[in-house]
Amino acid sequence: PGNLCGELLDIGAQKVTGIDGSPVMIGHARKKFSQQILDGQMEFIPGLAQQLPLPDNSVDGIVNFNSFHQFRADGRAFDALREMARVLKPGGWGLVRDFKRGAPNQVEFIDKRATKDDIKEMLRVSLTAAFTPEEFTGLLEKIPGVEFSIADTQNPWRLLEEVCERMRNDPVAHWM
């Protein structure tokens, strides 16, 4: 619902464009960030990661947060990475943050953090569908001219407490 866009503004972005394939999420984001939209700092447009509704070489940076495990089939992950590269200005940067298949303690994480059985099952499916670092590297290597690095975080599940609090207060229910 635009939370990541708000975080990017908070850390100094001049303008943020949020793209989502869900009209419901776009609606929540537009409502939540109506003042930032009026101020020209933020916009939300419908679209898919595999067909970004942006011109070539038009953005300084691009972030994809917890989506790639959903793109596993039919080359959708590669198409999304290729689109990210297409819209970046020369010298631009991209960040993909997602689950990693095979990471330690995933089952314990799900049991500890998820509150409903149906959410637990969706998380299990997501973690099974996630890429390994080697698989993700293989996709990135197919895009000419892209420099990249892949890093594991010590604890990819933990967000800052202030971010968690914003999520708890959001009208859209989160699995936390």
C-alpha cells in the first residue's frame, strides 16, 4: 500500500513512483499518501514488473521488494529484471530484495511470525518458489551491461521497529 514509497521519501528521494498490478493496492496507496501526491513527491500507477509503464532510461533508481518469488514461472523473473534495466538511466541503480530458497530457520520464522494458518501456507509456498543466489545470478548475467552483486543479510526478516509500527497501523492487513 505504498509503504516502501514512503520509506524512500523518508530517506531522501525527491520523487517516487509506485507501480503495482493490484488496483486495490494502488487505491490504498493513493489514499494513504494523498498529500505527497498533491505535493508532487509521489505518484502511483498501475502496471506489472514485466511491462513497466515507464520510458527507457527514465529513472535514477528502482526497487523491487518481495516480489520475485512470485515471478518464478514462464521467464517472468527475467522479464522483470530486463525491464528494470531498461528504465534505468545510465549509471542508475536497482535493488531487489526477496526471500531466498533454502535459507536457514525459514520454518521457524513462519511459525513464529505468521498469525493465521492460511498465511503460513502462503509463506511456505513463497519460500519454496524463491530463487537461490545462484539462480538469481544466472538471470542477471543474461542482461548485457548490468553490473550486480548479491548479498545475504544477517536477518532479512527484521525491519526497523518504526517500519513495523507503520505496517501495524496500516488499513491493509500484513502478515506480521
